[in-house]
Amino acid sequence: MSITRLFKSVTKALQEKPIPPLPVSYTPEVAQKMLEMLSRHVPAQAVDYCLALWKEQPFSFKITRTRSSCFGNYTFKDGLHKITVNNDLNAYAFVITYIHEIAHQRAWLNKTRKKIEPHGAEWKKSFQQLMAPILNLSVFPETVFVPLSKYMSNPAASSVSYAPLAKALQMHELTPPSGVLLSDVADNRWFTFRNTVFQRLEKRRTRVLCMERNSRRRYTILATARVDLIEEQ
């Protein structure tokens, strides 16, 4: 085999099986800061476990402002794993989101093919394995544990897409939620959502088909979204 062909063969093999980067190192000071952040945001019985997950495969962690588009996020760029979680989540929603994002990291590190789906089989398996040690009544109250257990049997991209779990988590929100759940709104009623007026049309599994008043365009909105009803004249 010529040197050129050998080089191409090795290059192709490396592209097909990328080598995961080594874990980012951390100092005792960083570990202490991580412990303090987790202690303020996750259930007390889950703090040590959450810290241990970080120590196994360290990542940059940041608690961010509220984002309406997501509860948390995972990215990998320039050899650095980064996870963010919203600061306004209650302890149960926070720990679920935290482990949800770590599952993305583990799925990426353990992948056996070049490309995997963000919430595909690899992520689901990682999420289920990582949640198992704390999926019990010592960490979660029964009102959350029951729907969470059902959700974890086949986790979706967003925990709020499973209405029973979304409702259970909302019961423990740091500030009382405003408005009503879209799932509880009657068909043909008008409501506002994110400063836009819609009319509810019909339920479609986890989402609701709605019509925007001005454009008459139709959109689907999560059934667990909170909306404000417009009083009928």
C-alpha cells in the first residue's frame, strides 16, 4: 500500500471513530463552587450524586437567566463540554434538567457512530441510566415520583411535553404560576400566549392546534403551556 493510500485510510478511520477528548480537569476550589451551586438548587438527597456525575466527566456549568425556549442546554465546542440550567426552576425540575443535559454529554462521549440524534436512542439510554440512582421517594415527593417514573420509561425531548409530569412540577414552582393550562381551555376560546392572541381549535396528543387572530395562521402549542383567557363579550 502506498503512503498516500495509507494516509487516506487512517484519516478515514479517525473520521468514522472520533476519539473523545479527555475530561476537563478541575481544582478543589472549582469543585467547592460546584457543590455550593448544586446545594442551592437540587434536592438535598441528590447533591452528592449530582456532584459525583460532574467529577466523573467535568464540564463547564452555568446557571442562567430564565429562557422561555428551554430549561437547560448542552453544547460541545473547542473541546469543552458546557451545560446551562435556568435559575428559576424548582429543585425537582432543576435536577431533572441537570441530568437530562448530562445525558447529552454521556451520549456524545459514548457514541459508536459518527452522528447521533439529539434525543435518540443513545440519549434515552444515558438519561434512564443516570436518573435510576435517584429515582426514588427519598429525592422526589410521590406527586412528582409517580409521573416522573412513567415519563422515564420512554423520555421525550422535553419533560413538559408529558402533561402529568408538567402539572406535578408546576405544583412546586418557586412562584405561583399565572394563567391556566392550555389543556384546560375549551375549544374555540380566545386566549393570549406570549403577547399574541390565539383561538384554541383542537387537541392533538401533547399539543393543541390554535389559530393566531391577526394572520389566521395555525400553530400547535404545547398543551402544558400557560395562557391567559380573554373574557368573552
